[in-house]
Amino acid sequence: MRYVIIGGSGGAISAVEAIRSVDQESQIELFSDEATPLFSRVLLPYYVAEELSKPLLNFRSADFFEQNKINAHIGVRVDEISVNDKTVLTEAGDSFPFDKLLLATGGKPIVPPIPGIDKEGISPLKTMADAERIYHLKGKNAVVIGAGSIGVETSISLKRRGMEVTLLEQLGHVLPTVFDEEAALIIKKRIEDLGITTVTGEKAIQFTGNGQVKSVVTDSREIKCDMVVLAVGVKPAIELAQKAGIEIGLLRGIKVDPQMMTNLPDIYAAGDVAETYDISRDSNWINAIWPCAVEQGRIAGLNMAGRKISYEGSFRRNSIGNFIGVPAISMGVTRADTCSSCEGGEAVQEIRKRTKETYKKLILKNDRIVGAILVGQTQKAGLFGILLKRKINVADTLPVLMSKSLNFMDLLPLIRRNADQFKEAEYKEIMDTGL
């Protein structure tokens, strides 16, 4: 068997480990167009903040490829997949055959077509090269465009470096795809308490400067700066798949079946590039987060190696507490209106509880949890995640779930009614959570 894996991040490495758990000897060729292997993208803001050195960004040891007998082609781009010949062609013109192929090409940063976007001092933060560029940029004033998780974390990183930072978000509140407005207000105050200027509801329309960026112009102000970090999101890197005739889904990710295989036999996809089943939405979605990529890579790798296993699906999970100083977690659908727009006619409701220091919200569809937001008190997040994943009816348990104190005995009736739904590890987590 000859395996080819295109990609070098979480999904790709997880697939390698899954293959090797079944097949210790077959040839594996791995291609990554990034020059730095085995680093964790989620840790890049810590590098920018000078809190982690480059070696500490690695999620596997430097001898990982050697130990797993992988022919690693680092800094090598694959330009073409020949489906009929079952080969891949690199940009240097080298050809490699495969029996099984995995596309784990991830996502690429969105670069909005704003006048002046090509000026020096403007960079996304997605690759190690991006992080190095931002790390070495000089100046006192920075603007971060986009107040998603990466934008917020990057803003705090630059502030810790001693810069004056403005966080700019064109939507109405920070973390708009991760938290609702009430949770976002708590988090925004924390961000501003750190000394970061936060501007929401304004869009960048121009970058000024003669070669080097000097300011960001919005529809209502001009913000002076020495550097700009673009954090407006990522989109699946599907170009290689499209060129090969692989089916692309409605959300512009690679469409896969429950075994993570594409419409073409022996070609699989996993991670941020793949469009997979979302449990909370009961439809396909792209959950471009590290844990999902790792799990999808594992499922793909096992199936490539001959083990028949299906992917149960995922749901989006975000945590941002390490940076803002207050624990904050969201999962699944975060607003009832987005849920009801996907599945019209079903009973959707939101249940909220707010104290001075905490905020909790559950989003229910037909009495089953499809989303949750926890700010300030997140110890029960694992419990809510299990109930969401297993689609448990919680109608009779809502007062217990919304209470500040929660113990195993309170959950016992719920567990007994649904005992056949839980796996052993989940049962143990519920028990531990409820103590």
C-alpha cells in the first residue's frame, strides 16, 4: 500500500498516527508546503506575545517523521492530482504514485480586497512565516482587523508586547461567530480592561501610507498605525481538489462521506478543508477548529488503512479564557435564530441565566441541547457537550442544568432514562462533572 498525505498540520499528523496503528510498514509520503513542520497554529499568538519560544510550539517531537517511517517533503507544494494515473505532481515536476490519498490542506486566510492591502506591515496570522513576520515588525501602534478568536488573542499578544492596539470588527460585537451579544459585552469589557481599544460596527475601507502602512481608514474614522494584522477568517483551501474534479459542497468545502472519503474512490479529506456532519445543526458544516481536524484525520487514516469506521460528526467548540482572564466557552449553535433558519418549523428556545460575574445560555431544539455559552463558570462545559453530542432530551432536567450547583445525584434520573446512549467514558465524565 502506498499512502500520500497532502498537509502537515493536525488532521494530517493524526491520519499518519492512525495509519501506523494499523499498518506499520507501508510507504507514506507526506507533503507540506510550509517550511516549518509540526507546529500548533493555535499557539502562534503566544509566540507573537513572546511567551512561547518556537520549539515550544511543536505538538510532536522533531523525530516524529523518522520514528513513524514517513517520507516527509517539507516546504514542497503539490500542484496537481492525476486521478486516472493515481499520482500527485509537485511544483518541481516530481511525480509520486498513491493507492490512498488524503487531502488535509486546511484553510487559507481571507484577504479582503481593501485598497492598500498590499502595503508593507500588513499580514494575516496563519502560518509560521506570518508569525515570524509579525514578531519582527517594529512600531508602537497596531490595528487588528477582525474580532474573532484569533483577532482577540492577537490583540492581547501585541498589547503584551507593549504596543498600543486597536481591535476593529465590522459586525456589532466582538467574537460574533463564537458568542452572543450578552456574552460578548462581558468579554469586550475584559479586553478593554487590558488597555485595548475596541471598535465594533465599523469596516476598514482603505489603508494609507507610501509603501509602509500608516493608517486604517474606516467609514467613520482614521486609525494611525505601524502595522495591521488581518484576522477576518479562513476559507477551505480547495483549489487542488477542484482541479482534480473532487466534489465541493455547498459551503465550499470538500464534500466527504462518513468514512471521510470524497466522491472519488481512494481519495479522502479531513480537517479545515472538509465539509462534514455537524451534530448541533443536523446538517453539513465546516468546523475549522483543531480538535475536529484531529478527529477527522484519525477517522480518515483508519479507513485508508482498511479499518471501516464512521465519523459521528462534530460541533463547534471555542474557548478563549486563557487570554482574557475569565473562562469563556461556547459550543454548537450560539443563537436560536441561526438554528431556526436552518431547520424551520421546529421548537427552538434560549434559556439564559446572568449574574454579575457569570453568564450561561442553553439553546434547545425540540428539548435537546444544540448550543451553549458559558462565561465565568465553565466547569460543566463537558457535561453540556456530551448531552449535545448524544441528543439527549433534557426537558425535565433544565432547572438542574441551569443551577449553580450540580451534582451526580441530580443527574441520575436523566442518566437512567438514557443509559443506552452514553459510552463508558462519557458516563464517567458526567459522574466526575456532577460531583
